[in-house]
Amino acid sequence: MSRLTGWWSGRGSAAKVELYTRWSFHFFLLIEIAAIGLVPVADSRYNPLVSPLGLALTLLVLAHSVLNAVLSSRALDWALDRRDRPVRLATAMVLLTVGGSLTVLALRATDVLDASVAAAVVTGLVTFAMGGLVLCARRPRRMLYVVLAAGLATCIAVVAMGIHPVEGLGYAIGIILGGGGLAAACGFSAWLMKIVWELERSRDVQARLAVAEERLRFGRDLHDILGRNLSVIALKSELAVQLARRERPEAVDQMIEVQRIARESQREVRDVVRGYREADLRVELEGARGVLDAAGIDCDVDTTGPVLPDEVQSALGWVVRETTTNVLRHGDARRCAIAVREEEGAVLLTVENDGAGSPSGGGVGVGGRPGGGIGRGPGGGIGDGPGSGLAGLRERLAAVGGSLEAGPGDGGTFLVTARVPVPRTSGMSRTEVAG
């Protein structure tokens, strides 16, 4: 079942909106055929099976609807800046609409075609043409001009054919009302689709900026620690060399000081690398979404929950960082869902991905097995030293009274669950942890 629905669930929000919009425009093809093409069929005099005129009208409607669908699709690509404006297709659409409408009106003027059938075909051709043509204009004012010009031109053509002006006025009103409504719907759909994609790109940029900010912070911390201490080590080492050359006993004291500073630097670097400094849960969530999306993994983040103390955010942020890194390193995932919510007086963080069953190491698994993921030892995933993997995450969570569970989820996924009790206080309210 997941494979059958993957074509939809595997898409991002913007891609879903685009897919829905495109298929809505493709559905207009069937609507046009049903609304116009069946009009001659309903009249026995123009049945395409026995009447050449009826067959010609049906083929005209079919060609018009197919061309309109292709034009709409190309115009949507142009609206999203993926291709050039489809000028040739728009020109062909105008020529086919004008030529077909004038031919039908000529048949109506010579009483070869019934008035009701001619009105339905001409009004339908011009109205549906508005849907594709307005997509080739960016400004709403120009879209309005297209509709008004089409209604006025049709009215003039009807009167020029010698048909009663009242009938021409009816053509104009029908085209302006029907074409105006269709043009407004199509123009708004294209505008909405473009806005959704812009918001999607803005969110990606925001996530990448959050990741870049975290990298800068990490690099700044390392520079502050190593830069100062390495300078001191270099000076004391040089002093120890000079004292040793003079056979002064103070050289030993200087080397002991160098050893102390080196060990202190080693400890401080471990503190930075292992995340003992405070982590921002919001930054980690945005960073996870950014790096997973950049790797082609659809990441869904649901982050509605209570306000969290700094130590809880730090512990949960480390869980997000570890699990995200593991999905990238060892998983063959296509989707990953991260959720932070409140449940029975505790904050629950879940990270679930569908890469646990890959032959080469999927998902967030337990170390030592194929698909290893978070763990220690061969295939262990995130880190093999002390404080890494599942053991390291459990230590961090235990410091704030939390717990960690990892194992298979529903539908062949792998699920990591971190639970931290958070007592209710007067300063706590339901809010959004991360955007």
C-alpha cells in the first residue's frame, strides 16, 4: 500500500500543491469535451456518426481541449520560471479559437447550424481558451483585458456576420461572465502555486542558515579553545627548550605546564564535540530538516509542545542531532518524521524513518547489525567512543530524568523515542518549540 501511495506521500507540500493544480487544469480537458463536444451529439441532426458537420465540430472541440491542456501545462512551467513563455502555443490557441469560432458563426449566419448549438460551441471555445491564455500573463489587469477583448471581439464578429445584435450581446455576456470566472480561477491557482514554492524555498534557506550558524558557532568555539591554548603551549615549549639547553631545572616545570594545558585543551575539545555546551532544540530541528531535504529525504517536522527548560532542550537537541546524522550515514531512507509533543506530563520526541530495512544498512538501528544506525561497535552509527550512540544519548537523557527507546516501528520503519518528564509550572504554556 505504501508503494501505491508513495507518489503522493513522498512529495513535499509545494510539490503536492503543484501536482493538484496541474491535474485540475488537465481535468478541464474532460470538462470542455463534456460541456461542448457533447452538444452536437445531443442533437440527432449533428450526430458525428452520421453527420460530417457533427464530426467536424467534435474534432474541433477535441483539438481545442488538447491544445488548451498543453498550453496550460507549459504556462504553469513559465509561471514557475522553469521555461520560456509559450508564445507559439498561445498563438496557435488564439488562431484555432478564432478560426473555429468564425467558422461556426458563418454556419450559424447561413442557417446551416442551429443557433443553440452555435452559441454553445462558440461560447465554450472562447471561454475555455481564456483559462490557458491568462496563464501567459503575469498581471491581473492584463488577464482582465484578455477576457474583455475576447467578449467584445466575439460580439463584433456576430454582428458582422449579419446575426441580430441581441444575440451578439448574449455571446459577449456569456464569454465575459464564464471566461472571467475561469480566468480568475486559473490566475489565482498559478499565483498560489508560485507563492507556495517561494515559501518552500524560503524555508529551505532558513534551515540552511540555521545549519550554517551552528557550524560557525562550533568553529568559533574550537578557535577560542585551541587558538589560545596552542599559543601558550608554543611559548612554554620554546621556553622549555631554551632552559633545557642551559641545563636549567625549570625546563621540567615548563613541560609539566605544557602537559597540563594540552590535557585541559583535550577535555575542552571533547566538551564541544560531544555537545556538553547548551544546544538549541529549534536550531537542531531546523538543521535536521535542512540537511535531510538537501540529501533528498523528505523530512516532516511537527514541533508543537510546551515551553522547555534549557537543559531539556539541550538533551533533546542532541538526540535530534545524533539521529539525523545516523539517517544520513547509514540509512537508505526516503522519509523521516520528527515530532515533539506533550504526553501525560512528559515531552515526547520521536524520530522515525523508513530506511531501516535496506540491505546495506538502513535507518536508525542498533549497532553491530546491518542497518546499524545508532549504536556502538561495528556498524554502530553515531560514534564509537564513550558518550556516543545509544549509550551516550541515554546518559544525556538520564541527567534530566528522561529515557530513550529505539526499535522497529510500524510499516518497516525504525523509531527512536525520547521521553523527558516536564512538570507543569505557572510559567509554562503551550507554544511552538520550533518553526
